Amino acid sequence: MAKPIDLGLTLEGEDARCFHEYMERPTYTDAARELIRSAAHEAQNRRL
């Protein structure tokens, strides 16, 4: 069986709070929104 990869990344204090807050309510730039729309459109076109 494969051994899990240990990333060694641990957020603490203010960094952890900010990350958790962002994950609850992420924000996106206009460019990111367009990229998401484009990817969704492309995925829909590739469905069989």
C-alpha cells in the first residue's frame, strides 16, 4: 500500500483564521470567473 504524502504545511494563528475565513467565502477576480466559465463550457462540450 502506498505511503501518504506528508506536505508538512501547518497554518497557525492569524494565518489559519484567514485561510478558514477565505474557504468559507472565497472571492474571485473577473479573470478567475471567466476562466471558470470557460472550463465549465469546455467540459460540457466534451461530455458524451
